[in-house]
Amino acid sequence: MNAASDVGYSAQRHARWHYGEVAFWLVVLACGFAFPSRYLIMTDILRLALFAMSLDLILGYAGIVSLGHAAFFGVGAYAAGLLALHGIVNEPVLALIAAGLAAMVLGFATSFLVIRGVDLTRLMVTLGIALLLEALAERFSNITGGTDGLQGIEMQPILGQIPFDMFGKAGFFYSLAVLFLLFLFARRVVHSPFGLSLRAIKNNPLRAAAIGIPVNRRLIAIYTLAAFYAGIAGALFTQTTAIASLDVFAFERSADLMLVLVIGGTGYLYGGLIGAVIFRMLQELFSTITPQYWQFWIGLVLVVIVLVGRQRLHRWVLYVPNLIIKQVAGRKAVVAVPESDS
Amino acid sequence: MTAILTNLFDGVAYGMLLFVLACGLAVTLGLMNFVNLAHGAFAMAGGYVCMVLVNRMGWPFFAALPLAFVSSAAIGIALERTLYRHLYARSHLDQVLFTIGLTFMSVAAVDYIQGSSRVFINLPAALQGQFDLFGVGIGRYRLMIIVICGLLTVGLQMVLAKTRFGSRLRAAVDDPRAASGLGINVPQVFAFTFAFGCGLAGLGGALSAEILGLDPYFPLKFMIYFLIVVTVGGSSSITGPFLASLLLGIGDVAGKYYVPKMGPFVIYTMMIVILIWRPNGLFGRTAAR
């Protein structure tokens, strides 16, 4: 067996669906039927998961550290809100795609700024873009509603068939469907040769360029795609809550997103989904203990995670599942977080 | 004409203040290549210490200022020895996460202890009001800021350029390995510099309560300003950040006065354009290695 087919074989083996993944999605679907009184928070988690997955695409696969990912979320949210408010595109799915495309255009335009320079410049530029958009949204308050936000958005039935109900059931399954479809696409992308080349860039841009990968073009492509995903997440936010306000651009949103991804782990797509669940639960827990000061505990979690070390933490968490698998199936550990630190 | 001069004066005072607040960050971020987003938290600590001393315990304002410096520096050195020093070699992502976490904690902690509303420091009567100089309105408080910050800047430049410690620091930054080979205790130099930078931030925080406003959200609100000063100014000397903060101060005051509707828009656009044009800052060799 020569090297090329060897690489191809192992890449294909990684790309295959595992039983665990199927079980994961079945559990998510089952949650939709098991907790009918919790649709709102579960929809919130799905949205956050999609948003985190979008950051994972650029952070976990391409190694771009962004402090302003909320920019695209916000553009998607306002685009969906404005489309629905002025009745330009009434059908939610079409509006969702349109909002995603709007964020994508912004992502493409700003990607040229982001690929220049080192980590530090990237941090500054992404942060600056999000702040700039927030200032713009505040400035043009006749369009965006300023600090009051967009109000009085009425959503039409999905595909003209299923209306949004007040318990959020339709919203939940709508969000779940969108998340799953986008997940399938992202999964396909990261396991393709394109996705493998992104990992090569993340590990060593210089070496990647030397073996003939067009580094800048790949980074622009994935950044644009991630912007599309974030835009969709923002549009889902507006469509399921029927509001869009200035805080969609807030720095805290970008910072929280980082925490979500760090809790879940980067570079295997499920990190965002798992992180979103844990993050929301932590948030609920902290705000029941200290309603006003939950941010303190969130901060503490971040500090502890970094001090302990992300990889070590994930090893600890996976220790018990791996032990069980070892005992029951008699195999060596199969559950692992394929995380390479940048 | 006089309005322009008054604006210029205010802008210079604002810029000087930003320089004192941010020059500690210029060292950690620019020289030690550590992304410290929690820098504003040290400034806030100094501001609150000064507020408590002056308002609650009746200290004179000028006696409380040095204590603001000392307390922030003490917090800085404690955190540097216990937490920060483990993270120097980590990735930027880890540093960002860690310092964001610290910022969140400081915001919530101050909110818990002192309440979330804006606080004011009682100023002595000699510092209030303004006087006319050839028809230009000069605020007494702002004049004091320019004097204090100007002296500090000159002093810093002297220390960095002329003293033994200054040359050690420059050597440690240029090439840590060669410097430690020559017998310079690099971690000690860094720790001392870090603490000094935090102390300056604390002093700046105490001075800025009157002009920028002091509330628990201070670290988040002004983080971007500090970062702009450092990234735009570069890090080869302290002249770069100094000029950058003057530029930022004058630009911001003028922007708010002449095009109030554009708000902070001008500053952010300027920053992005400058970073695209020169990714390593206007005056810098390299912002990061």
C-alpha cells in the first residue's frame, strides 16, 4: 500500500459515521419529545450550538482567533428582522438563507482584512469590525430601531405550512432541522480534502504553502463559510424570538461564544454542540445561585479551564467513558477529542 | 479658533491619560507578547482604591494617588507570580480566554462590592473649574493631568534609555535567551515591569474617574482603546504608544465635537485602516514575534 492510498484510507475511515454520532442526534431529537415544556431554552441551546459550530470552523480547523464573531450573528439577526418587518421576504426559510448570504458577503469582504497580519492584528481587526457594526446600528436607529431594537416582527408560517406557536414547538424543530442540515454540510466540508488542507494550514502555514496549498484562498473560503453559518444562527435568533436588538453585536456575545467552544473542545464539530448545552446549564445554575453576578462564575470557569489546560480537562472527562468501553467492548479507548493545540 | 484650541487641549489631556493607562499594556502585549485583555481591570482597581480613600476615609486626593499606584502594582505582582507567569508560553487563544475570564470576574466582583452605578471622586477645590489663557478655556483638572502624565512620560523614557534596569529590560525583550545567558534574571525583570505597568494603570484609573467615568464596566468599555494605543503605536519604544495615544485622544475629542453623530465610528475605522496599511503599527518594528 503506497502513501497516498494510505492517507486516503485513513481519511475515509475518519469520515465514516460512528454509532456514537447517530446516538447523539437521536438523543437530541428525543429531547424534543421528552421535554415539551422546555422548548424555549432548548431552542436557545440549538442556536448557540450553531453559532459555536461556526466559530469552530475558523478557530478549530483554520486556527483563526476571532473576538468579533458576533458581527456576523448580528448582521444575520438584523437582516432576518428587517426582511420580516418590511415584508420583503415573508417565507422564513428563504429569509433565513437571505440573511445568511448577507452575513456571508460581509464575511467575504472582511476576510481580506483578517488574513493579513498575525494573531494580534486578527484579534484587533475582528473586534474592531464588531464594534464598528454596533456603532453603525446605533447610528442608523431609524432603520435598526436603535437601543429599542426591532419590534413588532411577525413571522409567517414555515414553508407556508407550519405556523410558529407560542410554546416554541415549531421553532424548536425548525431550528433543529436547520442545525442538522448545516451540520451535515460542515461535516462533509471538514472531512473533504479541503478540510484536511485547512488543518495543514492551522498546524503550519509555511509548510502548507510549501506543499502547494493556496493558504490565503483557503482561509478566505472558510472564513466566508463561517460567516454564513453565524448569519444563519443570528437569523434563527430573530425568527424564533421575534426581536433583534443592539446586544446581538455585543463583545460579551463573542466572549461567551469562545467559552462555549472551549468547554466543548475545538476541532471536531461536536464541541460547539456539547459546549452549548453545558454552557447554558452552567448559566442557569449560576443565575439561580447569584442572579446578578453570574458573570463572575463564568469568568472563574474560563480561568480554571485555561489553568488546568484544555487537553488535560478533556482527558479527565473522557476517562470514565473510555474505561467503560474498554471493559465492555474489550477494545482500546475509542472516544477521543482530536484536538491539536495551536 | 479658541474652540479649536480648547478642543486640542482637551484632546491632549485625554491622550496623555490614555497613555498612562495603556503603557503598561504596551510592555506586556508589545514587548512580552502576552495578550492581556484584563489590563483595564487593574486601572479600575486603582480608581476604586482612590475613590474609597478620598470619599470614605477623607484622605487628600494627592495622597490617595500614590496609593492607587501601589495597590494596583501589588495586585499586579501577586497575579503575575501566581497565575500570569504560567501562561507566557501558551498560545494566544489561551491567553485571551484567561484574561477575558479575569475581566468578567473583576467586573462582577466590583459590581458586588461597590454597586453598579458610576462613582465620582471628590476633588479638592483647587482642581475644579477652568481659567482663561489668551481666551482659551483651560480646565484645571486637565492641566494637572497633562503635567503629571508629561512628567511620567519623560521619567519613563529616561529610565528606559539611561538606567541599568532600562537596558536590562530592553535586552530581555530583544532576546530573552541571550539576556539570561548574560546573567540577567529575565523573569524578575518581567515581573517587575508587569507590576509597574499595572501600577501606572491604577494611577491612570484614579485620574480618569473624572474624565472617562468609573464604573464596574470600565475594563470592558475601554479595552478597545488600550488595544488601539498599543497596536497602532507599535512597541519598539514608548514614543510609539505615546504618539498613538495623543492621536487617539485628539481624534476622539474632535470626532465627538465636530461629528457627534458618527460617534466612535471614526476611531474604529481609523484603527482598521491603519492596521491594514501597517499590520505592525505605525511606529513599530514588529508588534509580535
